[in-house]
Amino acid sequence: MKKISLFSDQLRAVWMLAFVAIALVFATPLFLQPSNMLNVLLTAAVVALIAAGQTYVIILAEIDLSVGAVLGFSAITTASVISQYGVVAGLAAGLAVGALAGLVNGVLVTKAKMPSFIATLATMSIFAGLTLQFSQGNPVKVTNEAFLALGQGNLLGIPTPIWIMLVLGVLFGYILARTRYGRELYATGDNADAARLAGISTDRVKILAFMISGVLAATAGFILTARLGTAQPTAGTGLELAAIAAVIIGGTSLAGGRGALLGTLVGAVLLAMIDNGLNLLNVSPFLQSVVKGAVILLAVFVDRNSGVLMRVFRSGRPAEATPTTAPATGPGAPAPLLPKVAMISVVGLLVVGAGVTTAVRSTDDGSAGAQQKSATLVISTLNNPFFVSVGDGAKDQAAKLGVNLDVQNANNNDTAALNQATTALVKKPGVLLLDPTSSEAGGSITVKANQANVPVVAFDRVPDQGKLAAFIGYDAVQAGKNGAKALCEAVGGTGKVAELQGLLGTSVARDRSEGFKAGMKECPGVQVVAVQSADFDRGKALDVTTNILQANPGITGIYGANDEMALGAVAAVKSRGLLATIKIVGNDGIGDALAAVKSGEMYATNAESPFALGQEVAKIGHAVASGDKVEESRVLQGKLVTGSGVDEFCSYLRGIGDTATCK
């Protein structure tokens, strides 16, 4: 009988899980509550499924960076097909997308002989682009009750996603540990040449592993979509990194040939537990990533030094004193730790220090009249309904003015925004319309535009340097104050509330939070008991709100700094049956939020009509390019819309040509 070691790869992950759990038990009594344990498992389900597929690939000493994009693509496909053909067709379509994506990755790695890192990095971009093209940056709502039960249902008091995670974990764990394919997978990962000589079709093994990864990513997309009630184009962004972290923490070796699904599932639960605990303790969002990064480093360190650590533990003596210890110097010596750390640091500095060196040429490549009829719009993101509507408004007005408008999507990435603007300046447009991803990036772009003698009209955020021809935007501070006023009214001037902040480090998130805090000072009977960041993202707001509700069972109100987060809070509150007692206020006035306000799921939204903002940006840009005098700064104010005012506000939107927001 095989002896089981307490220090095996997978059990090391269990020890780490136990250590974190014990620490959280002492830190907060809320952690061990049964409902909170279910929250941890529920949050872990999506990452666990992605990581399960990633385990198959990493055992082969390969990597799949495309799983997050595959999740988003399959989710959008599933939701779209369900709306027209039903839940069975939708699920089949989503699984087909996942399997096909995995097949493409596998063929690129085996037949085209491409490194898996490069191949899946490329397909990640391709699948993400297809998702945005297919959805046009808009979420797809799902109302099918049978499908929603995958994310919102319960069986024996346990949420359905947990059952799905456990069933698939057992199934694919059995395949890995007890089937011929599993043995072939380990053999191929350990030594592909030897496996090939033994008669194993290593190409078939690898292609099937990538297909399993794609199918499990699609399944994770089902769960996330069902939990939210909508498919988000960016739903899987960043999840590939969390999945890889779970696999590594779970003891699977990046060198291949070693690993098991038990450790991976434990690793995913550990990451979810850390998120849960930090939210329960209301730890600063700035420190949460530090903690998670430290845990991953610890896991890798233990993995690389496990032999030495076990010998020290068993003997009670330094490893150098044991006969089996490798020599301190020479060919058999272990690499010193300090040079490894130094090497990692140098690589990190090189990556961070990489930038754009493209020079801006100031040559005039067209007539003044042609320049006046051209404009470039660099927008922070087209993955958020608010900014999609801004772009639609700008394009609508540009068409009326006969302006050729080039729209660039920076995907909330400062470097991408700078690259796109630099390229646009080479073409010498009549005006650069700029929605900075951050004030700092906007400042760098504005300076470059000044040097190229291209006027800049900025909106939404103010660049921190350079000279603007004009600025227009909504008052973010006042928006926060409006939200605080509405929330105070909604809860009757007393009780406990929570604030969901936007993407940390952005000026609009800071300003809206500042305004909310100032507004709440005018409502002394209400106590803000939790402040957490949800990155302006509906999916993250769902999980963050779930943890906030666990920590604050008597909460009566939630403010989301944008409607996407407010709608994520609605999903979390609705799943607990608390919509009647918890009032939710958002900001932006997107279509889903207005519908939620009208139905009573949200109390109010500070509507800012992004379509109208886009129209005004295009008008001002045309005037600037034509040499007309314009206001240097124009600040717009949002309109607080409650249930009784939704129809009136929608009539206003239709009157200005916005037919998409209120359907």
C-alpha cells in the first residue's frame, strides 16, 4: 500500500488553507458561520473550474492564457443563443465555443509547434476581440429561469455552483487519476519524447487537454452569467491569472508531470477565502493584492524548496547537516535564493520600464479643410455600457456634422491609450477627443498633442498637465453627493450603509467617493460600515457585496459609484431575498439601471446621459477644429432619477436621439 505523506504537494495546500482559516477564525467570529463558508465556496466555484482545466494543461508543462477570454466569449454566445433558441441550445453553443477554442490552442501548440505561452496569449486577444465585436461592448441579459438556476439555485440548502464545482471536480479528478488518458497525460508532461517512444500520441493528449480547459472555462462562464443574470463582455478578464495561481498553490509543477485536481480545488478555495476574509475585516483595498501576492510567492517558494523544508522539519537540524543535502557549491548545489529574487526584480523593472518611444511628427499631411473634418476619439473603455453610449452619442453627432470620427478603445489601459493617441497624432487630425484612462496618462497625451499642434478636447477626467482647448464633463464630486442624498432618503435617515468604490487610482473613483463621504456628513443618523472597491465591475460587485452582507447583517443601504456595481449589489441582495429591506443607489443612468429603478430593485440612479455627453464632445471638437471660440471648461450635472421619474428621463433621451438606453 502506498504511504501517504503529510507533506505531499496537495496536502501542503491543505496546510496553507488550514493556517489561513485558523487566522481568520481568531480575526473575526463571522468567518466560521455556515452561510459564510458557503459564500467562500460559491466565490471559488468559477476560478476552481477554470483552474481544473488549467491543471490538465500545466501537467503537460504548457500554459493556457486564453481561458479568461474563452469564458467571456462563451458567456456572450450562450446568453445570445438562449434569448433566441432556448437554454439547451445556448448551453450547447457555449460548450462548443469552449471546445473549439481549446482545439485551436491545441493545434497551434502541437501542429504549428508554437510555444503555448505565445499561442494562447495571441488567442486570448483574438477571443476577447471577437467577444467585443459580437456584443458591441454591451452585456447580454438572460431571463431564462432554468439557466439562472445554474448560478442562483440551491440543492439541499447548498448553492448550485458549489454542486457543479464538486461534481466536475470529482469527474475530472477521476479522469486524471484513474484512466488511461490520465496516465498518458502524466507521462507526456514528465517526458514527451519517452512517452512518444512508448506509443503514446502526445499530440492527441495535448489537444484534448486544451479542449478540456476550454470546456471548463465555458462552464465557469455559465455559472458567472447565471449568477449575474447577464453576460458581460469582460467577465473573464484577469481570471486566467487567478486560475494559474490556484494551480500553483495546489502543488502542480510548472515543469510538468506532477499535480492533482484536489490541490487545485484547495488552491481556488484558499484564494476565495483570502478575499472573503479581507472583505470581512474591511481591509484597505490597496493591501488586499499585496496579501494575495504574498500567498502566491509563499506557495512557489514552498514548492521549489519542499525537499529542504521537509528534511529540516523531520530531523530538527539544518538541512546542511543531513547526508542527503546537496553540496553548498558546485554543480549539484541549489541555486542561492538571493540571486533568484534579484533576477525576478530586474525582470519586473524591465517590464514596468517598457514604454512607447514613437516620435510625434509634426508634418502637415493634408489640407486645413480636411483636418477640420477629421477627429480621433480615444476613449478609456468600450467594455462599459456608459462609455459605449458616450461613443454612440459622439458618432451620432459627428455624422450630423460631416466629421470623419476615428474611435479608439484603450481598454482601461494607460499604455494602450498613449500608443493610440501617439499614432493618431501622426495622422494630424483636426482635433483629439480624449477620455483619459487616468489623469496622468491624459496629461502625457495632452503634452504630446501640444507639441504636435493638435488641439485637445478632454472629457470625463481632467489631464494633470498640458494645455486643453476645452474640457467638458459631469461633476463627479456632485454625483457622489447626489448619491449620498438619495441613499439617506431611502433609508429614512438612520441605519447602516456600505459604499462600493470604483477602480482605485482613477480620478472619477476618487471624486465620486469624496462627494459621497461629504454628502453622508449631512446625514448624521446613517453610519457607513463598509467601504470596498469593486472596480466599476458588476461581477466583482456581486462577490464584494456578498461578503459585505455577511459582515454586516443589519445593513439597510448600498451606494455603488456606478450603475454596474449597483446592479452587482442588486444581484447579491436579491439572492438573499433582501430587496425589500436594502435600498440601492447607483450612478450613470444606463439602461439596465433605469429598468431596475422603475421595477423597484434600485431606489435611484444619478443619471448623467452619456449619449448627450458624447454629442456635446463631438460638437465642441468640431467647433475647435473649425477655429471657433468655445468655453474652456464646462461642467455638467446629473439628474437624480427615482421610480416616478424614469419615464420622463427616457422621453428626454429619445428626444436627443438616444434610442438604445430605454428599450
